[in-house]
Amino acid sequence: MDIWSFALLIVEMFIYQPFLRADSPESLLHIQSHSEVKLSQTQFPNNIQAFHLVSQMLRKRPEERITISAVIRHAFLVGGMDNEQSSFAFEHLKKQHTLIQQQLQKITVLCTNKKE
């Protein structure tokens, strides 16, 4: 089994259904070699480490994919975070923080308008 296929199994464990559908093994191979697989953080609720790992495993170009030795040392499997995962997690938190600030600003405007 290759890294890409292993990633599909991980995704399917999270979403409880086939992630990619194909009529034949050849069709699946075509998807693998010609399409960029898009993931959503919502497929991995409360598990940013799994999302990080699978995102690296599903890169289109094999030479850009995470190696098996890096997979077995990944925080999703062993716990903890390395520097790359920490920066990825902090970037995710920063985006969430920005979204929350935007929502709070909208709520503030709505409350202010209601008082007037």
C-alpha cells in the first residue's frame, strides 16, 4: 500500500464512507494521478493533526508527499507536535480567531443599530 492509498483509509475512518468513488481501479488510478484531492477541515472535526497528516499524504505529486518514516513519527499517531505541525496549528487558530473577531464585529454593529 502506498502513502496516498493509506491516506484514503484514514479519511474514510473519519467520514464513515468511501471518500473517492470510481467505477474501476483504473478510474481511481486516473483520479490519483490527474486530480488534486481536496480536503475540508470539517471532515476532521476536532482533529487538526489528522487533517495535517492526511493533507500531506494526499499531495498529487508523490515526491511532495510525506515519507512513511515521517508518517509514523507524526503527532496524529504518536502525540505531540513538531515545528511544522505547530506552525500549521497556530495558523489554523489565527484564521479561527480572525473569523470570530469578524462575527463579533457584526454582532456589535447589529446591537448598536438596534439601540438607535
